[in-house]
Amino acid sequence: MAKQRKKAPEIDLSQALTVSALDGRLNHTFAPDVIQSFRYMATNLTLNNELPARIALIAALRGEGVTHTAVALGATIASDTGRRICVVELNWWAPGMLNLLDPRRANLATPKKKKKNMPSTESSEPLLPDLPRIEHVLAGEADLDAAIIHTNIPTLDLIPAGDIPVSRRPATARCSTLRDVLTQLTKRYDHLLLDVPAVRITSDAIVLAALSSACIVVTQQGTTSITPVQQALDDVKTLSILGVVLNKVTIYMPDWIRGLVPQD
């Protein structure tokens, strides 16, 4: 008779971490395993005093999860250490911060087909109105304070990128106004986490990453080959590499090994 396998232990949701705007209309909950991995990285960096004032989060290709990583890491550091953190999204090529915090925005971009005679399960609550973003600050259309999203974590703030026209993006990445804004933010916060575009997609990413003194590389398991990652690292070789975040990791454990691991 086959031995019945014991149930996997329940996930302790108390270890999850939710980031939300103070008005509650923007929020995202990071799973416990995600926060635990970032907590390990953050602990090592802070204990060894290796966390500089500005850190760029980079990826070789688009879709690696840089925005998700930036917000999760920022939330972990702010929550655990009390250091003042601001996540600044500088990715005008594929802005994702507001979609991460308000999935209804992403659903509008890819609407699902409604089944016939089926009531809609979508929330009728209106989307958060467009907020001032860093694009408006750089264009002189909004004050910096208006673009900052204060969160439920007292020492964590967020600034979304917005959507700068393609023709203006190279000049914006290199303009003195952007450097001045980052200088102002550096005086207010202990650390800035800069969410920059994919390095192998646009040369603007190299310029934006150079606004920091160190970087964290983000990549996906089983999606990105080693070649573009190596090329991206060569492109930012003047920066210190603080670590590598491997997203969507899947670990296979054979049954014979599983049997040796205590399940209680």
C-alpha cells in the first residue's frame, strides 16, 4: 500500500508585505517567499555597508521584472531598517509601476472577452485618476512633491515614470533637469532605487544607469540566455554590481530527496 504523502505546510501569510498608497487605491501584496529572498539580499548589503545612495536596477531584456523587483526590494529595506527609500521609475519605454499597484490599468490594455449572459466580475470602482509623474516634473508641468506617492510604509515613497514621447527620450535621459531632480531626492532619502529600461533595448538605459554608482541585475530563469546578460554587464562595467536577482525560479525536488526532508 502506497504511503500517503503529507500535506505541504501552509504558507504563513503574515510574512507577506503589502505596499499601498495612503488613500488605499493603489496596492500590491508581495508573497512571503518573494520578501524573504529580498530580505536576505538587503540584510547582506546593509550589514556590510554596501548600499550606496543610488542604485540602478537593470535587466538585459524587457519583461524581466525590474519594476516588481525595485518596489519589493525598496519595501523590504524600508520596512526592515527604517531607512528612507524612494523608488524612481525612469523607464519611459515600458512603464509598469502604476500597473503593478493598480492591475485594473493593465486589464484595460488587454481587455478580456466577457462570456455571453455572464455578469461582469470587474470592480465598478473607477481607476485612480492620472497622477503627476516624473515626466511632468521634468517638463515643468508639476512640482516634485506632487509626483511622489507616499505609501503605508512610512519610509517608502514611489515616483512613477509616465510616458515621454520617443523623440524626447534620449534628450530627457541626458538632461540636467533630471540630474537636478535626482540630486534633490538624494538629499531627502537614504537610498534611491532607479528603475531603468532594458539595457539591450535602448542606449538610454546606459545613461540612466550611470546616474547611480552601483546596480542590481535582474533576469528570469529559463527565459534569458547568458549572452545578453553578459553584454548588459559589459555595457555598465563602470558600475559596481551589488547582486543578481533571479526571478520566477522553479526548483525541482525528486521524490527520493523529498522523502529525506522532514515534513512536520
